[in-house]
Amino acid sequence: MKRILVLILLSLFVFGTKAQELFLLTNPASNVPKNTMVLRGMSTFFQRTLDQTVSYHFMPEIEYGLSKKIMLIANGFVSNENNKATFEGASLLTQYRFYSNDAAKKHFRMAVWSRIAMNNADIHQEEIELNGQNSGVRIGLTGTQLIHKTAISSTLSYQKAFDNFINKLPINYATNSVDYTLSMGQLVLPKKYKSFNQTNVNLMLEMLGQTHLENSNSFLDIAPMIQFIFRSKARLDIAYRRQLYSTIYRTQPNGIIINFQYSIFNVIKKK
């Protein structure tokens, strides 16, 4: 019992000290701790530019720390694009953290990752998005720096989009893109830790860009966010994503994102 309690407290310490790098739209180079499962449900409410109606997507997700270096993420895609809730596809992401330079209250980490996605949704925009829109593959590199209460993370990745089964990619749509992100997080509350039961409040800002390799068309988005972490286990994110500029046809670039997730530590019990 004492050993299990120590493991739980160590896991809480890891989540508490890294709270400000738990980004919403990108993954940091820090993985989910070993033998920890995260159950996640993200909902997006984006406004369609054609008729000003709301496009709703729900993405249930399971994250698991296979080891201290390897993390697995599986998620599904549900939307109301056909005026009813429809399951459209799923994806699997694997991340390998290959570098760590840790010190007191700071660290720098790097990871490589890949995502494969299968989707049967209608292809209605030129933007390539494997997390809910397109079938395809993506590989990327992430670096994350944490200094006390501030975290900065950046990614560079390549995406290749395929046909969505019977829904074919239009011949004039690009199928290859380079994507780049910059994420910043700041722990604002509590000012001083007294217990693990304190609610953490983090302010985040993420910038996400994409450039198509066939024609050099691109877009850049900004997404401010507030994040609450309860009892070091439950997390609530509220974000607003807005397009700053675009030369890519996008049908729903602006909207609200709400995410809730819960962490389960010590999933597989040792005998």
C-alpha cells in the first residue's frame, strides 16, 4: 500500500510541475507518464463561412504511457456534417521521446511522432487536417522547454493526405503539406503550492500554420486558451481558434474548443 501511495504522489508531482505544458492543440515532447491512462473528450464548435451555421465535432481519445519514452494516442471522430451525429473515422498517434535534459524546475525535451488516420468524411476544404477531416499520414518533430512556470513548445511536421475512401480528394487540392506550431503556457495559479488538491490555472497561446508543397498556399491561426486542472487528475480547457490569414480555402476556420479529460494512474497493477 505504501509503495502504491508513493507512485501516485510521484505521478501527481509530475503532472503538477508540468501543468503549463499540457497544450490542447499540440502535444509537447513530454509524454504521458508510464502506466498512466488519460481519457479525453474534445468538442469543437466552428462557424461555417457559407451559411453561418455551427459545425460540431466530438473527438473521444485515449492516451497511454507505454514507457517513459513511448506514448500512444488513439481517437475517434464524430460530427454533425450531415445534420446528424455520424462516426467518420479514427487515428493512431505514436510518440517517442528521444532526448531529455532535466534540471531543478526546468527541462528541455525532444520527441518524434507519427499519426495515421482513416476518415470517410466529405472533403469540403483544402486544409489538410488528419485529426478529424482527412485520411493520411503525418510525421513530426517536437521540442519543449520548461523553465519554472513557463513552457514553450514548437513542432515541425509533414502531412500526406489520401482519399477518404469513396470521398475522393478533388484533383486541384494539394495532398502534401508542411505544418508548424508554436505553443506557450504560463502557470498563473496557485502562486504557491500548498497541496495537490489546489486547482491549477494556466494561460496558453498556440499558433498553428500550414503550407502546401504543391502551390505554396498557406494559413496561420492563433488560439488563446485558459486551462483548469483539478486535484492533479481532471483537466478542463476552453479555447478560441481564429484565422489570422489564409490563401487556402477553408469552410470553418474560426470557433470554440472545449476539452475535458481525466487521468488514471497505475493502470496495470503489479502483483
